[in-house]
Amino acid sequence: MQGIHLFDLASRQAEWLSVRQAAVSGNVANANTPGFKARDVEPFHDVLAQSQLTMAATNPKHLEIDASGIAATALRKDAVTEQNHSKNTVNLEMEMVKSGEINREFALNTSIVKAFHRMMMSSVKA
């Protein structure tokens, strides 16, 4: 039996979320610093794509999806930043939106881990 990687994946995302929150809070803290350039981290799906975590059919009843049949769409990157008169690129409204995204993603992460933990505990008790 192979290990369960969900907890490892959730841990990686929680670490990524804490790094992103630190970047957002640094941007907010330096909103009035002349010449400060706003920062953000690499998207989690790019971080995850660099890892060796792959899907595997461990049971003959698992469905197989041909990767060539899935259409991928390139997303437009919003790298457009406005500079104010002091050449600062921090947009407080966007930073608050990012902070809300981080909060929702962390709540979803912990909810999934809790549900999976309850499921594992109930299977052990049975």
C-alpha cells in the first residue's frame, strides 16, 4: 500500500499560502514607501506542476482520462501595475482582494484536511 499524499499536498499549499500572505502584508506595509515595487509569489499550480506528484490508477476500476482530450486555456497575466507619483506600485484594493483569496484558500485547505482526517479516523474505528 502506498502512502497518502493529501496531507503532504495540503501542507505544501499551507506553506505557499503563508509565504503569499507575507508578501501581501509586506506590500501593504510599504504602501507609502517611495519607489517600492509590489510583490507576489508564483501561483500554486505552477509550484505544484514542478513537483513530482502525479495521479496514478491504483485500482482497475479507476477511470482513466486521456490528457490529450483536455483543452487547456492560457490565462492572461495581470502584470499591469499602476505607479503613483512616488513610483510606488502597491494597489491597496488589489492587496485586500489577494488577502481575501488567501483567507478563502486557507479555509478550504483546512476544511479538506479536517474532512479527510475524520474519514480516516472513522475507517480506523470500524
